[in-house]
Amino acid sequence: MEFGVHLPHIGPWHDGDTLRRFAVGVEEMGYDSVWVSDHIVFPLGAESRYPYADSGDFPLPAAVPWLEPVTTLTFVAGVTSRVRLGTSILVLPYRNPVLNAKALGNLAVLSSDRLIVGVGAGWLREEAEALGMPWDERGRRTDEHIEVLRALWTQEDPKFEGKFYRVEGVRCEPRPTQAPPVWVGGHEPPSLRRAARLGDGWHAYRLGPEELAAGWRKVQSLAREAGRDTEALVLSVRGPLSITEAANDNVEPFIGTVEQISEMLRRYQEMGVAHVVFEPPIMAGIDAALAAMERFKQLAEHL
């Protein structure tokens, strides 16, 4: 099992010196990957429902600083040498797929193929509208977007003809030595189908063992129906890390005592989780977040 860390590119700790210090710090600790999330603008008074809270409300205010993911990872690529660089997740309908292929392909080239592209269809309609991007049938647009990325990354004479996008008679150089893996985010049925048919893996968010196992069985079943090799698919999960002295009575991934977190990780490993991405306790400050990641790394050595 590999471990990754979400970077502090959101909120008051978004300056370059802090980002460099944090990324280099977790790389030196031995973590396998670093990750960023995707928002470009926050619409005021948005009515879209956030899918990861019962209230439907997004947990951060519209005024929170939020660094753009691709440029942020490009910066991080230049100050690190080993850790993989991931998006968790990149909202594909926010961007043109040809331009996305160029930016992500360049990042893969400059980082010596360290990129993992976590993707999704998004939930914030008003943000897409602010960007002038269509929101209708965003699921099908996301599917085609993935196919355009792969065509431009892998083909000398790329061709793609879909309902929404068409590529022909162009080159997109330099191309990565190998196409970055695409891990599909989301837990609703359309996302599971997308992961099974088009993804190199499924990137789940804050799912406990039972929900994760059920979703993974569905992804594998759909992948087999599509004639794909299920052994080649990667299962990954992201969640907040908080090591506490008192036991956590709620079943939450990676929140609780050392013993609780160890048991949770053992359960995930048994079901086939290959990569865990932690959200460090960044609200306590950079030093506290780095200390928590160091403490977990020492714990992980005994799992």
C-alpha cells in the first residue's frame, strides 16, 4: 500500500515558500505522492448541492484562497524529484480537453512521468458557467474528454470523433513517454461506470470500508462486462488524517487512535486498496501538519 498527502494549496498557507517546504518535507519522509484539488472561482450565492455533506453546503467560504491545480503541481514538480503528483480531482468540464492535454502532458514530461490525473465531472454548475463552459450532459463530456486526452498523449496522428469534441489533423508535442494514469473520482453510479469503462483506477473520497468495498465490487463487475482486465485497475481512497488519544466512536477513515487507524488500514489493504491519500490536519498549522505526517509515517512502518 502506498501513501500520499494532500498539499496545503488552500487557505492562508498557499504561498510558494510554504508549499515548497511542505512538499519537500513529505517527500523526505518517504511518502509516495502529493495531491491538489480543483476550484478556479467560487460563485457567490451558488445553489448547487455539495455531494459530500448531508447539508449540501460546501464547508469553505467563497473567499478562501485556492491555487489552481495544474500550475501548482508544475511548481511542486520543480522542487521535488521523486514523489508522484496527483489531482484529486480535476474537474474536466471546466476546461477545453485539447488545452488540458497540452498542460497535463507538459507536466508529465517535465516531471519525468510522475503525474496521476484524478478526474471527475464536478458538482458546481455555477463555476462552469463563470468559466463559459457548457454544463449540459457533463458526464458524457467528461467521458469524451478522457478519450481526447489519451489520443493526444499517445498518438502521432491523433483522431477522435465524439458528440461534443472532435480532434483530427493536429499534433500535441511533446508527448509523455507514457500516458499518465487516469483515476476516476466520485461514488455515484455514473462515476463508477466511468471508472470501469475508461479509468485506470477508481479514486474514492471519504468512504468507509463497507461503502468502499461495495463500490469496488461494482467497478470490477462493470469492468469485466466491458472486457477489461480488472487486475490492472487501481483502487485508491482519500480522507482526513487525525491521530487522537481518545477513541473515535464514529466510523471515519483515518480519524481515531493509532490502533483504530491501523485496523482501518488493514481492512482497506485486505480489500485491495493500493493508494491512500491523507488530508493532513492543516488547520493546526504547517508545523503541526508535518508533525502529524511524520508520526503516521512511523506508524506505517509497523503495519
